[in-house]
Amino acid sequence: MRSDPTPAAPRRAIVTRPERDATQWVVHLHARGIEAVALPLIAIRGCASPEARAALQAAREAWPRWRAVMFVSTNAAHHFFDPPGTGAALFAGDPALLPRIWAPGPGTAQALRQAGVPAEAIDRPAADATQFDSESLWEQVAPQVRPGDRILVVRGAQAGSDGADTVAGTGREWLAQQIAAAGGHADFVAAYERGAPPLSAEQRELARTAAADGSLWLFSSSEAVAHLREALPEQDWAEARALATHPRIAQAAQDAGFGAVRQCRPALNDVVASIESHP
């Protein structure tokens, strides 16, 4: 009696995170025996405008004022605690007088620890949370917010803005609403700028090939999907496969025309397991 063959793993994974994160993920995936290549679809840099830089410095100087500080991503942590060592300096005082630090997932929590934030100061979603996002984070930190508390949300801004644009991301809007309902107030500051990176001819060819050769696109941002569509507006994605780390991102990939879209938690082990089991 012949058994059905085990489905082969995808030919390769296309990692679309910003360059620093994408490079790290490629290394981690290679270590797990998965062929991977970086194709960053979000460009990250420090804030260019003097107004944004001044607002960021003012947020640092007001450190004891905040009941908590939420970092939306690893890039928010990297750019807020720059130069290295800033985190340790900010946490040199009495812990009882310092803000709690909120991270939406394990990657951001790790970046905060690397920046010098004490592990015991960081709150994050439960390890077994279905999603690592604002909603899961709020389940853990809601009891901290009291009437009159001010919560700082450190995020990115669109390239070319002064950092004062409206709340970026559906999850951040939702979080601000929950904070307000608890009697607190959410303030926002941009620590970095994000935009669409210019793709080289080689990168465009990689994207076109990966649209139909069985590669598995790893998306951790709806913005990355949008930038891909803008870079290759005529590309047919019907044969392309995607792995998304949140339902909203999965919907963006489906709207872009990806023929097969699956979801998984953003932790490395979950992504590896999903890649290995992908038909």
C-alpha cells in the first residue's frame, strides 16, 4: 500500500520586513534549514524634519511623566533609544517613579532589552496569545491605566511628514480608544520614518519570479503589500503564495490578488512551522 508523499516545503521564503529585520530573519530561517531571501518592502530611517526630532527629544526628557510607553515595533525601540545606552540611562532612577514599557510582541520586547530596558519593566502579550498586537497587549496592561494617566505611543511616521500625522495603524487607533475609555490619554511621537524603498532591477526581477515559482511571501505589514503593488502595478499575483502574521495583513494580500494566503503567529517557531507545513 503506497502512502501519499509528504508535501515539500516551499522553494524559498521571501522576507519583506525592513532591511535590518529582514536580514536577521533570513539568518534565523537559514539556521532552521529554510531557504530565504530578503526583499525589504519598507524603508526605515530616522526622522528627517527638525520638528519631529524636537518632539522625540521632548518625549525623552518628559520620561517620568508617562504612566507607560508603548513601542509599536522593533524599529520604534531602536530609534527611540538611540544612541545605544539611552535605555539604561532612562531607567537609572527609582523603578516606582518610572513608566511601564509596553511591547506588542516578543521581537519588540527583545529589541527593548537590547536597548537597555530592564526585562522586569516590560509588559507584553501572553506567550500563548493568538496574535501579538494591540488587542492582546491591552489584555495584559489595561489594569495599569488610571484616570488622568498619560500613555506615550512611540511609532513611525510617513516619510516626508513632520511626525505629527494622525495615528498610524488600526491597532493603534483601537488602543488609543481603550486608553481614553479607561480615563487616560494617549500621546504619540514618531521615532522614525517609513516609506516605500526603491527597488533595483534585480529586486524587481526577483519579485516577478517569486510571483509564480512557488516561493512563499512572508508579510508582517499591510504596508509592505501596498508597496509591492505600487512597485509592480501590472503584476499578476494569482499564482503567488503568502504567509501573513495578522488577519488584516492577510486581507491586504488577498485584496492584492495573491492566490493562496495563510495566517500564522509572528513568532519564529510559528513561522517556521507554517512554512514547513505549507502545501
